Amino acid sequence: MQQVLLIRHAKAAAYGHEPGDHSRPLSAKGHEHALALGEMLAKAGCAPDIGMISTAQRTLETWQDMSASFGKCALHLQESLYLASPKTLAQAARQYGKGQGTLALVAHNPGIALFAHQLFDQGFDHDREAAHRLGENFKTGWAAAFEMREEGPRLVHLFDPRDL
């Protein structure tokens, strides 16, 4: 794996529209942000080669909207990524990221944010603006791009669809 994208699903609909948390869809704003995020990733040359997606409805819809901008790539749906811990996310990245150019993990907070901060803490020489923004709450629709180097991860970009 040369690069990993840690992506928090876009804005979900309020509770009550669908039974249970797992089946909550994206809101209209969530669909808008997911489409914008896909465009941003494609424009920056960060289109994934492989995607690992939580099986929750909102993560699936985030992926579907995003991938409209960068086309098909290998996709693995992982039940274990639903509300996953940073440890589970790291295991998934190691298992599926070997030999791939860019791996995208689309999951949920708090796990995805905690995993991003763990990678950040393990690395150095991060992009200043991205590092500053990572200190904020890891918002819905965000994608943190890390170069996975032998000497440690490097945060190279933080994508926020609200920037468009």
C-alpha cells in the first residue's frame, strides 16, 4: 500500500427515517458532499485502487456517490468496519492494502478519526494545513490521505467537500 484514504461517511439522515442505525441513508446534503468528495479525490489524483467499505447504508451510499468521479475499483464490503475500532481499521488496512496503490477505508467515527490521529502520531513531515485541520473534529465526508512510507505515515491532504 502506498497511500491510504481514511474517509468518514457523508452526512446521514436523521434517526427515525429507517429502523436502526445500520440502515440510515445519506441526507440530501450527504449525497451532495459525497459527490463533491469524489470529484476532489479524482482531481487530486487520489482515486482509490481498492475500497473497503462498512456495510452500513450511509457508507455504501457515500461510496456509490464518490465513485461516480473515479470509476470502478476493487471493492470489499466489510461488516467488521461498522462502528469499527482503530485496531480493526488498522488490521483491515494491513490485510487488504498490500501491493495496492491507494486503499480507501470508508467507515464511521469515532474509529476512523482515532485511526487518523494514530497514523498522524506515528508519522512526521506532515502537510501543515492538513495537520492543522486534522486537529478539528473529523467531520462527516472528510478524507485524510496518508502516504504510507517505511519511515512512518505522512498526512499529505485532508479533503473537506465543504471547501468547494
